[in-house]
Amino acid sequence: MNKTLERNQNGTVIMNLKNLKIICEREGLYQNPENNDTLYLHFKGFDKIENLEPYFNLVALWLNNNALQKIEGLCQLKKLISLFLNHNLIDKIENISALQDLVTLNLSHNSIKKIENISSLTKLQNLNLSHNLLTNYQSLLEIQDCPSIQNLDLSNNHINYEESIITIFQQTYIGCLYLKANTFVRECPNYRKTIIVAIKALQFLDDKPVTPGERKISEAWSIGGKDAEQQERVSQIEIKREQDHQIYLQTLERQQKGEIRNQLLNKQQILCKEIRQLQIQYFDGEEVDDLIEQKENELKNVEFELDKYQVDTILPHQCFLTTKDDEGNTVILNKTEDEAKQIRDRYFNQEMQQINQKCDNNNVENQLNNQKYEPQEEQEECLQSNKQSKFIINLDSGPQIPKVDTKAQQLREYKQKREGWTIDHDDLLENLLMYHQFNFDAVSDEFKRIMAYEDQELKYLEPEDLRIIWTYIELSKYRNKIPQNLDRIE
């Protein structure tokens, strides 16, 4: 097939089926016209729209930057949603009434002198007529007959100020309007306030949003003039000042509560440590028992007071960074102490429960082994004491639990099986964890799906594997070196 576009005797490219197929091939579109829903015919030098009937399934058509002088040949494109005819030589809006699904129409940079033949386009939302020859009330009148228009660009025309033009805008529901670079803007008294009052749905005017405060000021001006406008401005200033004051008070109250809560948390930690030290002594005595009871009562009072100073709820979309310390504990990097505690309770509760369960099992097993030859009554008394002090074990599991060895073993296994992983996989894992809020089950499913889609064979994508991999990545990243206690893992 000859790939050269055919031209007429004037040297202009002809819009025939042969040329259209050549263009489709160049643009990577289908050769069968009915299979295409988009067609790019811009910058081709066409001077006439024709032979588009076979492309009846088009949804978007680009005809901009040609030499078109007339809108024609589009009646069969009834599914068209977006039509781009900007930067042509068109001087009249016509032959588009059949395009009932049209939502976007761009006719900027043409020679149009009047808005017409758009009242039948009941779905039209975006109309661009900037850089044309619109001048007066009559040229804009049909805007009010197309209430579906939400975004209208009339900038860089020759629209003069006429009070009757305001009545046209009052009949519309335009949300975004561009009128800049028209004499109307300079000549209309109190232009911005006038347009805002006229169009109730307006949210954007000439590169600047219409705020609720500006609308109230404009409406006050329209009712009571300058005095009412000034009064509304003063009222808004007072309201803003009161809001700022309330925010300040809330911030101050939060800060004071945080300080009190930190003091109570420190006191709670000290009491728990003192009670634990008293309970692990190797002798019984009335004096020690009374002291333990006294400390426990103080601890209850502290915990009761802590309930009064709960930290604010952290929204799920607030991201946080985590890592692991040398003993495998979760560390929150970019949050306050209270926020970090709440995050651990919410997102890492299951992990902490598993650690605590291991701690409890190890302590019970160690005590049973140590008391293997003790009388049965003493063993039962020891087990009962262990149950009563369970909360102390959870706070400080003691030196009997081999956390470092367990973590070393996990990371050793990870280093041995880190095959096929690259820094791109590390980045993907980090992004998925942030997106799924560190739900490792969801991240595992998503990671497997992506690897299958990209036809990559990557092992160790189960939730527990990803948790270990993430731990190693975080330790290496935030210390800028291999973790100190893992040098022996090779």
C-alpha cells in the first residue's frame, strides 16, 4: 500500500478512506473504521470534513489545527462525546444537532461571531469559544438555552459591556467561567462581585476560585452596598479570629494533656518496675506483701487517671514509618510517644500478642523446669503467682527470652533465600505496605498478582516472608549499614 497521503490539485490533503486508513496505521489505530473509538486528524492540513461515516463508533475526534472552514460531515457520529475543532477557520456553529451525546466541544481560535445551534445538545458540559469574534448580547443569547453547560470559556473575544448580558448568565448553572481579555471585564462596574451574584453555581472565575466567604461578601454588597460589604468583611474577620482562638485553645489543651499523660506514663513504668522487683525477691514477709499491695493500689490509681487523658484517634490515612530494634521490637520513627503507642496497639497488636504468648510459655516452662523436684504444693503456688503477675511479664519479658537469637535466625534464613530480589522489588514492597497500611496479607496477595502479571518468578512472597524482608530493609536503610548485631549472619 502506498503510504503517501493523497492530495487534491491545490496540494491539500483529502479526507478520503484511503488517507484515513494510512493515518490510523501511523497512529496505531485499527484499520477497520468501526473498531475505532478515537481518531486523531489534527495537524493534517484538511480543508473539509468528509468520508467519516464508517467511523460511526467514534467517541472522541481531534480535528484541530487544520484549515477547516465549515462544520459538516459529522451527522453519523452519534456516539461522539468529545469534539476538538479549535485552531481552524470556522465562522459558524452548525450541523452538530445530531450529536446528542456530546459533552465537550472546543471551538477556540476560530472566527465565530455568534453562539448558535447548541440548544439541542442536552449533555454539553464543556464549551470553549475563546479567541473568537463574539461581541454583544445577541452573540451570547443562546447560552441560556443550554443549561447543561458547566464550564464556559469566552476569554479573548470582543465582548463589550451590556447590562443585559448579566441576565443571560443568571439563567445558567455555570461552575467555571472565563471572561478575561474582554472589554466587558473592564467596563462592568464591580465586575467580579456582579458575576458571582448573577451565577449562583459559580465556583471559579478567571483563574481564581470563588470561596464561600467571597460569595457572602458579594451577596451582602448586592443587597446593602459598600456598608453591608464592609460589615460582612468585619464579621468574617471576627469569625476567623474566633476560630483561630479555639484552635489555639485546643492545641494548648492537647499539649497540657500530653504533658500530664507523659508524667503518668513515666509513673506507671516506675511502679511496674518496682512491683516486679519486689515480686522476684526470694523471701516472703508481711512487710514486703504490704509494700506490694501499696504499689499495686498506686498503679491502679495511675491507670485510672490515664483513662482521662486518652490521645486523639489517628486517622488511617496518616502514614507512619516503622523499623525493628536489635531485639525485634517494633519502632515507630515519625510519631510522638503517645501516637506511637496507639499505632502499636492498633496495627501491631497481633504481633505483640504472639511475642507475649511466647514470653508466657517460656516463663511457665522455665519455672516448671526449675521446680521439677519441689513439692506439688509449691509448684501450684508458683504457677498461681505467675498468672497473677502476667501483666508484669508482658511489660518486661526478662532476659530468659532469646529474642536476639530468634531475630538472627530469621534474618539468616532471609539472607539465604533472598534470591531474585532487586532494589525495585524493595521499592514496590514499601509502596504496597504504605498503600495497604501495613496489612501484610493484602500486600502479599497484591505482590503475587503483580509478579504474575509481569511474568516474574519471585519466591518468598508469603506474609511472614515479607515481614522479615521489610524488617531487614528498614534496619539497613535507617542505620545506613548492615545492622550491628547481624554481622555474624553470613
